[in-house]
Amino acid sequence: MEAGWKHQKTLSMPENKERHIVVIGAGTAGCTAAGQLAREGYRVSLIEKEGRPGGKLNSYYQLFPDRRKSEEVRDFLLAEIDSPLIILKPDTDVESIKKNDAKWLVTTTRGDLPPADAILLASGFDLFNAERKEEYGYGIYDDVITSLELEEKFRSGSILTSKGFPPGRVGLVHCVGSRDEKVGNFHCSKVCCVTAVKQAIEIKEMLPGTEVFCFYMDMRMFGPYYEELYREAQEKWAVNFIRGKVSEASENIEERLVIKVEDTLAGKPLKMQVDLLVLMIGMENAQSGLRVGEDLGLDVGMNGFFKVRDNHYGNNRSNLTGVFYAGTCTSAMNITDTISHARAAVVEIDTYLNTSGKELKS
Amino acid sequence: MKGFGFSSIKPRVIDYDRNNRTVSEYILEREPSFSLCIACGACAATCSAANFTEMSLRKLNIFLKRGENDEVRRIMNRCMLCGKCTLVCPRGVNTRNVIFITQQAFKKLDNYAV
Amino acid sequence: MKQEGKKRIWKEFQKEIPGDHFFFVRSCIRQSFFPGSEQFLIKLLREDLGKDIFEDPRHTTCTGIGYHGDVVPFDTIQAVVARHFALATEHGYKDILISCVTSFGIYEEIVETWKHFPETLEKTRENLYKATKREFEVPRTILHTSDAVYKFKDEIASRARYPLIDRLSGKPVRAVEHIGCHYSKMFPKYGVGGAEFPHTLVGMIESWGGEVIDYPERRHCCGFGFRQYLVQANRGYSMSNSLKKFESMEPYRPAFVLANCPGCTMFMDKWQYTIREQEGKTYGVNGHGIPVLTYEELAGLVMGYSPWDLGLQYHMVQSEPLLDRMGIPYDSKDKYLARDGSRMEAPKNLINA
């Protein structure tokens, strides 16, 4: 990390030091936004419901596309919020928010905050509850795990099945809880495909003798070097890709998982035994954020995420003047785009506050 | 054994654990670019033989990888080795060589002299 | 396997099952092939448990065989079912107890259609009135008889003389359960436990002391389905489905199969004979067939009724190995005795006989 990231007072307007912004959520978006706001001289209250900042980054192992360590990005976020202008409040939930003239009065579980000139909602996402896809037997069959649980296994340094052995064969199921009318999530969670490819490579690296299968509907390799990662998975790591949905998982007498999948490209059903089944669970708008949204009266879109004022040039603005969004509470995003989105939110807040709080024309 | 006017049907499920994939492994050793196929179908779309026969390299590659060799044997020899598939493959698979080696593999399995 | 996960799913799919005052409608196949079962159900509910179960002799088949075989159109079957509702209304019953799983599926399908398309309900009222001058109310609950036995499983357990324990080893008897497709696959919310992990038969077996086997093809259809087997040449498809299930359950050595659908029970019982003749294979412990029971037969056995009064002698696969295992006394001489004491001819080609 370059030394220059530390807080230089670059773009600060003198008026900013009189202004107070409340950022709800100290994950990737919240910390990035808070850091940029502090750099511009604002006072920031950063509210976080968990015991520490960093959000989901605290659970990840390596990040796509270059497989750098997640700790490096988490350290970047921690450096961002290391400023005397930012007051971090961990283990704190928002109880209610009321408007008073042009100011916002936020009551938290640890007391009232000073009046805020703007609210930035960076409450992030919840992962889909895999138990809802009953046919995969999550929570019933021992060796059906989620992609998050696999990340935790990577962090622990070993991948073992419930029987204590490394798996001979691993299956990764794409689109669990996403693009699925049956669970009410029509949307694509965007990042699960590249995560599956990354995790497939990580498994092969840790366990070279293990066979790895990805069961996909489409391969959504949307970002820079993602498609190249897919190619590397096939070329260098011999990961197998089977296009088709897994219909069910069950256990056979040897307590190995048996899965049935439609091999769409062969035009036939396929069945195989696996030792570990990883469900790539999708993103949903965080329940904690939705509660804040309900209290405030924020519009929620058909997909359950917050509705932004304009899909192209206003996706940090909400339906309420003075309330802004950053990050995955608006839609599924990867970390790079979350950081960009958070910085854009700061630009919107600047513009809003430095035009005397006048209503922004969409 | 009695007959009742009907018989049981063999399941058509691809039993991945029972299938034999040595032909696929043989090809992969000799033509590593075989691993890059994403079954996009560009090869089959341009194939001269596909217009009039069941030849589809897209399908053959999938069947080989699953170990469904009987289907491959049936259709393989329709290929005329024109090489158009290799010209269009977006992943750079040496498709013509894949076909050569597959034919070689089956010949070996059948014990014919090359 | 984590049982707590299964329990969470069962909690999601809990069904309101009334405890009394049932209007009972019979099953075509059960009356023909498992006469003991239906008799015992009525006896169990009426005499042993003291419930009010009412049958109107004017009720007919639901015509499900015809409907699923494409012979009876949807309008007709709606009117037939509506007539049964009219009979129930006439006698003041609001809860229908249905003996056959396909019938249950049809009743649910019709009531759901009426909910979503109210014009079909109006049309049916009109049709029924024109044909029979009857009027009806849509029932409050639609129940399958396995739901009723599920509701009373604990009462049955408290009266159990022969719980599902292996006499020799003292361990629970291990069994396979099979739920009919029309019970919970059509409307998961109307089946106890939902579609993936249905609990109706699991609950019964476990309350009565047994252990349930989960095997890979548990959810697979048995292949019954009026359309499949109406034409002789298609029966290979039906049989192959049951064959697939047997192959999958074989390594687990189940002591018996429990099914809640009359068709499934019939098929899984009779196909074992066909498979023996055509494929030369038998399943079950020691190569004897696996007895396939209805839940009433199992309840009756557990409560100590004579197996021959329950009608077990009319199955293709005889249950003697299971009876021995559970320690139930029986006399093979009494098997084919008629009511007047004369001996009937024993069926040929039975398995385990």
C-alpha cells in the first residue's frame, strides 16, 4: 500500500468540518466511503452491527481475479477509517432515524448520535439461506456446505469432509438462491460464477489429486481477467465444467453424496458420487438494512434490493433527499465495484451538501 | 423366464462413476488443448459434415469427456478432416488433431493395425 | 446425516389435521387389492379410537383412473367430486377423509383450481345442479387417510403390543418408506413435511419403534400412473422405475417397505414377482422379497391384530419373515380360511410363501 493513502486533506471544503455524516455499515462500501469523507474534512459516525469493521471480507481467503489475499484489502479499509474525523461504533445497531428540518436524528442501541447532514446506507448483503433449497439437503447431509464455509476451510488451511478425510471429488453448484423463481430471487448474484472458478482452482491447488466439478447454468465471467481465470481453470488445473442444474443430492450406503444433474450438453441426465458438495449461495439485501429502510421509508425494488433514483447516473441516490446508498444494498457487486460505488456516493454527498442542500434533479 | 409383453428399460442416465474415460485421457495427454473446449458449438456450426450427417464435434467432445464412447464411435467417421473447425475455435483447441487422435485411440482399442 | 435439519424442514410443512368427524371416501384399488386395509382403517378409527367416521353408500369412484388416463374430461371429474362434497354437506361434514393418494391429489387439484379460477367453481355448481339437483359447500379440510393415522400415531404407539423391534437383536426394525407422488409432490404445502422430506410415514415408523432408511432413490416415483400402464407395452417403463428403486434400496437390507399410496403398494409388491420372472432377481434379506405394507396393515400388526385379518395373505410378497422378526405369532394354516371355515385355494407363485 502506498504511503500516500494516509489522510491528506486534499479536497476539503472549509465548510465540511461543520458537517456530520452518518455511515451505516462498516463493510467494504462503508469504510471506503467513510475514509473518503474524512479525507474531505467531514466528520463521520461509522455504525457497525458486528464487533469489528470489514464486513464479509473478514471471512474470505483470496480474492479474484488475481487471488491476492483478502487481508490486504481489509487492511486498506482499516487504514481508510484510521482518522480522527471518523468515530467507529462497533456492536451498534440503528434503532430509528427521524428527520428534523434538513438534519437527521439517528438513535442507536448505544445512544443518540449528533444530528447528521446526510445518511449513507452501506448495510450490504445477506447470503441466501441454503436450507431453503431443500433438495440439496443443506443442514441434513453432512458434506453439503456453502461457498462461505469453503472459504473458511481455505483459511483454516485444510479441506476435510465430515469424516475427517480430504475429499476425492468435489462438486460446486452455481446459482443456489439466484436466478430462481422458486425461492423468489429472480436476480443474478453476479459474483458466484467467478467465485466458483476461483474456489475450484484453490481446491486443486490444495488437493492436486482431487477431481473438481462445476455445475453451471451459464459462466458469467464479467470482469477483467475473469474469463482468463476460467480458461486457466480448464487448462492448468483440469477443472471439469458440466452445464446443467443439480436436481437433488442424497446419501448412499457408503455415506457419500449422490447427485443427479441434467447434462444439458450431452442431452442426458447424469449421476455421480461426490465427497463434498459446495453450494454457491447468492446475495440478498441485508435484513438489517431493510429494517432501517422500512423505518425511513426507502423504496425497495422488485429484487429486494433498494431502488436507486436512476439506474445509470443516479445509482447512489435514494428516493429520499439526503439519504444515499453505497455498495451491495443496491445490487450484487464485486469488491472493486463496491469500492468505486462508495467513492461515487461521496461525490454525490459533496454535490448535495455544497449546493446548499437543494433537491437534486435526477 | 416368462415374458409378459414388455421388458425393463435400461436407464439412459450417464453413470459417471461406472463410465470408462481412458479414451478421453489418451486424447488429453497427446493434445492438451482438448481441455479448453467450452462446447460453444462454433466447430459444429461450421462443420461441412454436419449439414448432412450427425457429426458434431461439440457433442463428441462432451461424450468423450463423460466416457460415453459408443456414441462417439458411431459418428466419428463422418468427419472428412477438412479442418474448418480448427479455423473457428475461439478457445484455440486443435480440433482436427483431437479427431485424429480419437480415431487412433479407437483403432488401438479395436486392435486394428494403423 | 443431521436429523435436526430434517426436523426444521418438517416444521415448515405442518398441516392442520382435524381430530374427528370425517366423511370417508373409498379407494378403488384398495377395495380390490388390499381389502383388509380399508376395513381396518374404519375399525381403527371407529372402534379403537372412538372417532366419528361416516360413509355414504351413494359415493362413487372419483374417476381418477379415467381422468389420468385421458378418458374422463376435467369438467366431469369436477362434477363427480362436487357430488361427493354435496353428500358430505348433506350430512353436515366439513372434513373429507380420502383413502387413495391419487384421489387426494385430484381433490386438492380441483379445490385449488376453484380457488384460483372461481368461474370453474360456478360452472361446476351449475353442472352438478343440472345433473343431480344437488348443491354443495367446499370442504374445510381435505385429508388423506395416512394423515389421519399420522395424527393418531402416538395413540397407536401407546397401544402397541408388537413395536417395530427386532426380537432377536433388540434393535429397531429398519424400513423404507415411500410416499405417493400425488400426496406431496403436487402441492407440497398439503403434505406433512413437504415434497423433499415428507414426514407422514417417517413419523409413523419412528413412533412405533422402527428406523427409517434414507437411500438415494427415495424420492423417485414407483412408476405407477394410470397412463403408463394402461397399454401393455408401456408397462416396461413402470416396472423399470420400481426396479431402479429396488436396486437402490437393496444394499440397505430393509425389512419392509411402507407406502401410503394404493398404487405404489400394489406395484412395489407385484413387480417383485415380475422382476423375479423376467430378470431373475429377488430383493430383501436372504433373497426373499421385501414385504410391502400399507400403513393400516402396519398399524394393525403393531397393535396385535392377526395378520390374516389384515389381509396380508393377499400380497404377492408374503410377510412371514417380517412377522418372525417382530415376534408376531401366526398360524399359516389359517391363511386362506373363508368366513364359514372352508379353505380357499392359495394363490400360486407367491414370494416367501
